Amino acid sequence: MRRTTLGRLSLSAILAFVVALLGLAGPASAADTPPMTITVDKQSATPGSTVTIKLTFTNDQTTNSQFVYQSIQPTYTTTSDPGLKYAFDACTGDTTSCTVATKQSGAVSYKVPVLPGASRTVTLTYKVGADSACGPSRRIEFYTYLYYEYQGGQLNKSGLFPVGGTDITCATPGTPAAAH
């Protein structure tokens, strides 16, 4: 059976379509690394103790990120519990601006440019109030909003990321509160 030019072109088009569907054309990002990694140093703390949060932004694009902004806010559960007391007291790291003006939330502008695959880290610390409520179901939790621009500012990404929470437990007799 003799093949026509139209038949050969159709076969080529079908093969190209299958390759595109299977994702063999290559990803648009530099790696499978998520753009945000978050760690909290304590899963539980007592009133009077300090908790450290590390936020690490990794540029997952194939071009430089030239603007990176991030904010951190308490969750609704945290703000709706009037007995929970805490205050951010430090913000350090690879930033041009890092503020915790309200002591309940913060904002960060990372040092740029961030090369493809490179990272920037910010460390925030907050102190649980010595008079904070504690016990079962008492938990301080945050979420963070990340926005970044790349490819000469023509493209951007943003998203919300949960920050691991910290249970606020009551100090047991004979245990100093700040030791946890």
C-alpha cells in the first residue's frame, strides 16, 4: 500500500502530540524543588519560651528571580483564641527588608537577584507570652504568602504555604518554662 504525503504528516503530528502529552518536551522550571521550605524548631512550647521559624525560598525557575516578597500571618484559629499571647521579636537573614512591626505578623523582601536553583533564608523568632493560655487545643499557627517575579519581571508566581504550628503546653511543676 502506497503512503501519501498527507498520511505521513498525520503520523508525524500524532507522534508529536503523544510526546507533548507524556511531558517529554521538558519542564519549564529549573528543578522539582518547591519554591518554599518552612521549618519550625518546636512542636510544643511553654509560656515564656521562644520559637524559631525558618523560611527558605528557592528559585525554581530557569531565569533569575528579581523580586521576592513574603508575608507571615497568624491563622484564624490563632487569632480567634484571645488567651494565646505571642510576639515576634527578631527577623534576620538574606533580606533587604524584614519587618515585624505589629509583633503578630511580618513581611520580608529577599535579597535579589536569586539565581536559578539558589536559595535565600529568613529566620523569624517569636516569644510565647509568659501569661499566655496553655493546655489542650492551644496552638499558635501561621501561614505565609509568597510572591516572586522572574524572566525580567514578565512572569510571576504566588501561593499560600502553611507554617507548622506549635502546641502551647503548660509547664509541669519543677520545670522552668523557658527550658522547652
